Amino acid sequence: MSRNTPRALCQKALLEWEKGRIFSDEILHGLLEKNPLSSSDRGLLTELFYGVLRHLRRLDCIIGWLRGGEIDPETSNLLRAGLYQIFHLRVPPHAAVFETVSLAGRSRGVVNAVLRRAVREQADLEAKLEAEPLGVRESHPDFLVERWTAQFGAAAALEICRNNNTPSENFFRVNTLKITPEKLLESQPDAELIDAARGLLKLRKIPAEWLSKGLGYVQDPSTLLAPDLLAPQPGERVLDTCAAPGGKTTYLAQKMAGKGVIIACDLYESRISRLRDNVGRLGASSVRVHLLDFLMPPEPGSPLLDMPFDKILLDVPCSNTGVIRRRVDVRWRLTEEDFIRMPVQQLALVRRAVPLLKPGGHLVYSTCSLEAEENAEVVSAIQRECPELELEEVKRALPFEAHTDGAFAARFKKH
């Protein structure tokens, strides 16, 4: 069998992911670049890879029931992918078994036996799963379920977990620097304009031409919360400190009608490359992209020396617990220690940004986290440590309320 079929590539992706060095979106992006696939095969690879990662704990529970003892990584990942097709996809069971066994090599007998037994006992296994704790049923680490239950209640925790296991809808923010929403709607009658003020569309499939021509950006409504709260005006000097990949940056440029200057920074060349590509493709000519470590003192010629700024967007690195349905493997990478480490870095970024803001200017601190340690508690620390900043407004989007990704934003004014 060809080794670049969606199922074979999924096996390769899962084995690479288990090494623990690379996130799933980077692995998938690399595979798709190196292996030309049809649209349907790309879709199947994405569904299999992300689906297994979404339901990893649930699938491993089934494997434990059907096959006790140690299993090598290759066999384990084949079983995960086969069981995902049987329990979660509309793949005929015989096809799921046949296609998975054909990849198995020396473990063919084990894979065949486990998958055929799963098909025979599927109803009983599904009933048995429903009696398991929430973390197993909905495939999340117990510590995340416990902290969400404590913070939001049991019903909300269940909805968060289910939301994380549901692929996101397609939202498209129209780039009004190039085209109007009305013009785009003429060419795509099935698109729905869900927010005219933001030019936000929802549609089943986003045309590739829209993306290649920079007519907009794939963007969840929650990501617009912070730029809207910052409310930059045409002609202002704006600093976007952690800008890649550029969704918020280009929306700021759009809100400023392309007038003024936006200094967009990030730490890594790989991220800066994506940022430059997106800024260029969307025609955001007011954006100046710079590779720099924001926490280090600026070197001669740094754009940070051309202060002060009218507005600063501080969209800090965070745990990403509000966007797990998009970053499906984040749940398996996080530890309790991250919620101690992250706020320290986040507060350090705020301290670095405050001197760059002009008196009367605004700073927005934002995350895509659901966690109090990264949101409300950092805001309280800012109020204690930065008396020159006055908290004006806080907004957040919770998946179980807004039915979007999670987001948090707080606006401060400098005296």
C-alpha cells in the first residue's frame, strides 16, 4: 500500500507527535507540504489525526479493556486510529478494520483481533464508557476538569470539554482594506454575515481564492475582542508586542483604515515569517514587522526606541485553554506548573510595555486562556504594581456562554 495515503500519514503524524517535541498543527502542516494530497484526502488526514488526539484518553481506555499489557507505540497508534474510525467516523466497520490492518506489519494479528472485537462489542463498550469519569468520557486530563469544575461548575465544565472535542465552525473576517463584505457575499451565496460591524462571515467552506488574494482572514469571533477593546484610531502609533501569526495585527490595521503605524513584533523567525506573509497578503501596508525579544533591552535602531505609543496590544503567550478545540493537543501538553510559570512571564511583559505607552494612552492585556491565574489574577497584580495604569474595562468570552473560543481582555489607561 502507498505510504502517503491519509491513514499511513496519520500513523506517521501520531508517532512524531508522541515524541513530544512538536505540536500537532506544525506536524500536520509539514506533512501536507511534503505530500500533495487531494482535497478529500487532506480532509481525511486532518480528521483522523486531530480526531485521535481529541479522543486520546477515551480511545486508550477502550484499548486497555480489549488488550491488556504493554503495547508498542506503532501498534498503539494504529489501534487508536482504527477505533476512532469505528466509534467516531461514518466509516463502514469492515473498511476501518481492513485499512488499519493493512498498515500493521508484524502486529497485524493483534490489530485485527482488537478491532474486530471492538466492532462486535461496540454498543457494550459505548455504554461502559458512559459510566467512566468525565475526564475519560470526554478525553481530558483530570486536573483540567477539576479546575474548570471549581471555577465554572460541573455543567459548564462538561460543556467546555464537549466544545473542545467539536471541530470549530468556519469564521472569516473580511479584509475591508481590499473588499467589502457585500461584494464577497455576491460570490458566495451560502455565506452568512453574522457581524456587519466587524465584517465577520460564517460559511461551510472558505474559498481558497479568498485566502490566496488576502480578501480576509480565518478568525474566530473571540479573537476580535482585544483589538475592539483597544479601539485604535487612524493616524495613531500602535505596538503589537506578540503579533504572530497576524490575525489581530491585520484587524488593527483594518480598524485604522490603513492610516498610522503599527509596530508588530515577535520572538521567533518562524513566527515572523508567517506574520510577514499574512501582513503582505492582506495588504496591511501600515504594519512594520520586527523580529525581537520584547523582554530584552532594545538595541540601537530598535523600533521600541521610537516611543511612546498611543496604543499597545499585549496579547501574551498563555496556556491556550480557551482554544483547545483548535489546538487539540494542548490539553496533553499542559501541567499544573504551567499555571504558576505563565503568569510570571505575562506580568514581566506588562512591566516591559508600560514605559513605552504615552500618558493618556491605552494598553490592552489579553489571553486566550480560561484560567483565573492568567486573567483576573494578573490584572490584580498589574493594579498593585503599576499605579500609573487605571483599569477601565474587562471583557471575556466563555465557550459555554458565547459559543465561541475562550478569550479575555482588560483595557488600562496610563495617567
